[in-house]
Amino acid sequence: MRTFFLGLIAALLILLIGFVAYGREKTWETFFGNADIGPIDFNNLARTGKPNDALICSEGFCPEGQNADATLPTYNLQPAQLIERLEENIRSMGQIYKRVDDRSDPNQIRFITWSNLMRFPDINIFTVVAIDGEKTALLGYAAAQLGYSDTGANLKRLKILTENLAR
């Protein structure tokens, strides 16, 4: 019995070393695919139905039939300025991330973030909508690729990323 447990511990240790050596991000992608879901149309957003995603939007701009987890203001910025500030906030938040959109749509930014320890991937997408040439509305969506619940991590990240955008 003792030999069995020692063998089990050794096997688990080998798996852990392999997980870290191969790369945590690469391991998740190998088993579960790319976390990038591609560009989305917020009007046809299909949420996960699990407590591992979050939607935030400027008041009056949430997709029909969707309830926002948090409401944003509209911004006195041009769409390109708002996207630029979002990218600045992403860079400064200190989380591991990679921008994954091809920058062909100037009104949307998409990136993957990974949790610090286990490198669980989350997709994050923001779309800006020009209003009357002077104001801009913002919609943001984040979802975990793995698991059922994220204990509010995606909503918290969206809120942090949208703080101080109007500065």
C-alpha cells in the first residue's frame, strides 16, 4: 500500500513538472483549444450561462435581452481614443495578457488574459460605438474558457479596465 502511494505521489509530481515545463498556457490550449473566440457582434452575444462571464455596457447600449453586470457611462472621447485608453489600462494593470485581434476593426479590441498561478485563460472583448460624433458608448465582455465559476474575476477585471477612461 505504501508503495502505491509513493508511486502515485511520484506520478503526480512528474505531471506537475511536465505541466510547468511544457508551459501552463500551452497546456490549456493543447487540451481545450484557443481561448480566442474571434470578433463578436454584441447584438448577437451568446453568453455562457455560467457565472464565469461578465457583460458591462454604457447605459442604453446593452444588447437586447441581455442584462449588464455593471453599467458604464458614455464618454466624451472619440472611439479611437477610447480604444487607446483601454489598451493603456490593459498594459498597466500588471496581468499577463496578449492582444489577439488583428486591429482591422478600429472599434473593437480583443485580448486574452491569464491568471497568475495556473494561467487559466479568459477572453476579453470591448466594442465602442460613436454617438452623435461627440460621445462614445462602450460595451465589454469577458469569459473564462475553463471551469464553471470564476468567483467574479472577469467582472472585476472589466471594472478595473474601465476605471479612469474619462480622465
